[in-house]
Amino acid sequence: MHIGVQIAWVDMDVRIGSSSSSTVQLVHAARCNTQHAHLDRSPLRDGKDADEWEPTESEAVANIDQWYQAGRPLFPRHSLQDVRDQLRKPLKKGDSIYVKAFDGSIYEWPVKTGDIKPLWEPDDDMGEEKRVQWVLTTPHISYRSFTGLKDLLEYSLSQAYCSVAIQHWMTRVGQEPEPEPLGDLNSGLEFLDTTLRGWEGSEPWRDIKSTLSSLNLNTKIAKVIGMACGSFTPTLERCGSRRSAVQHALLLTIKSFLQEYNLGTSEVACYVQDPGYSKTDRLVLEQSDIKVLEDPEGFLEMDDASLVFSCNPNICVKEIVADIARPSILIWCTVKEEDPEHALTDPDSPRVREMIRTCYDQFPFPKTMMITFRA
């Protein structure tokens, strides 16, 4: 039996050690630590200038809908593996990263590390805009959801079918950060341990344990994977640090529970993926037996012997999972049948809804959670 766990999460800052029942979705901490990225507007498409090829917007929408409804994946596993292999190389300015688009064409994304890009930003002092220069740093993957792909057509028809694209991180010219100072490792470990002990005594964890202990799995869980759980050390004033610490505490308690109750293998691996981790985060996680993976390694580790946790990520985790894997256990925000009024970074697409509807049986958690089981 495969199990999918859907959660409408409560605010852990409120619930741990408190009787409050306020329902607030967790915010991915990386959103509070703003990371700027630059998308190249001029990749080559099948060796030619992509701007020389542009479908009409209506044609592109029709094609995206047709291919999607026919079952063509937006995020094929082999494509993510190929991009992963390219990003692992010692890339330098002038190199290229090749990515297959939704229509089968090949986009050539130039590596522009070191390039300077001027941007206009609000000047708080003068009440006007000022010109600020940024330098491009490391290339990384940009994921575009089913709806996001169509929304992009308003701005760029030349990348109409790029569900996987390449961006560069940016830092301000003249304000490039010095080598990140290592935070207090002991304080970070103590913070995570304190959060872990609080989480272990919480009502949500008791509910999760009760549900998991009732399961009769055909496959033992070999790995627990947390996606976009956020930075949490070492300063408590960082926005979302406590919420992020609770998410990592959840991963640790699930790992131990699976091993203790024979629902997992004798040594369940624990992985996390988030580009916002600091050096101290990584050291704390390493000493806590959690391995940090680089994008897209977290997705590529997913299989039918994995448990995946993701709460309010700022990428389309659900859609990527729907294309590449059927994890034994999914813990994420509840998949809803209706589209929201506002766009989401991790939307519930038709394919995600179909996966939940046809592959998983659903069981509610008391008040705050929804659990689904796949036979």
C-alpha cells in the first residue's frame, strides 16, 4: 500500500506549548531571505535565436493544453537527470546548459556568471527609482508549472514551452557578501534540539504517529525527503526560523518513528533540498544525520520507498512529483479541487488532482490535517 498524506498545516509557533487552535499555513523561510535571480531572455532554440521563432499566444496555449492532456510530462525524470549532470560540471562563463523543452526542442542557456545587469529599484530615501547594478553568480534550475507556463506567454512567446529553464543567482555589485561567517554551531544544534523536544510533545505529532502506526505498508520506507523546509540557524530573529526548525524536527521524528515501528528499513535515510541553507544550517543538519541535496537531487531521490514532506514551497513540488514518482507517503498542503483566486507557487494542477483522486484514498486528521492512502 502506498500512502499520501495531505496536510493543511497549523502554525507551529502557536501550537507547541500552547492550546491555541489558530490555523496558519507555514511560510517557506527562504521567502523571508530574499534571493534574487536573473532569467536570460535570449537562449538559443535548436541552435537558432529563439526570438526568431514565436508561436501565437493562442497556438501556444492550445499546444500546452493538448500535450498536457495527452499525458506528456512537464518534468521528465531523464530531463532533470541530464540538467543535474550538466550543473555538476565546473561551469564557467561562455559555457552552455542544454535543456529539452515541453515540445521536444532543445534550448541552449548560456552561462553568464560574472555578467553585470542593471536594474531599477525604489529609492526609499528619495521616493524615486534608482539604477542598481547586479552581478550574476551560480546558474540554477527554474521550474514552471502548468499554469505558470501559460502565464509566461504574456511576457515571452520565445520560451513558450520551457517548463524547465536556467536562471542565475544575483548579488549587488559592490555589495557582494563576504565569505559567510560561520554561526554558532552549538547554538544551532541547541535550537534544533529544543524545537525537536517541543515538537515531540505536540498534538499534531501525536495525530501523525497515530495515523502512521495504523498503516499496513507493502513497502518499507527507505528515505525521508524534505523539500524547501527553509533556513533555521543561527539567529532566532530571522523570519520563519522557528517554523523551519519545526519542519526539520518533523523529519527527524518521522525517521525515528519509521525505524522504531518497523515501517521503515533498519537505517532510514533523511534528505533535504533548499537553496537557502546557510553554512551553519548545513553543519547542523549534517550532525543531525540529515543530508543536504542540491537541486534537483531531492526530486531524483523520490521513489515508491520514500516519504516526501513539502509545506508551502516556492516551487511547483506537487507537479514535479506527479510527473516523476509515486512516493509511499506524501505530507503536503491539501490538494483542492477548485483553483484559488490568486496564483500559487505550488499549485494543484489537473494532473496532481488526478494523481490524488485515482491513486490515493483519503482519511482526515482531526481538525488540521488530511491524509490520503494509495492501495
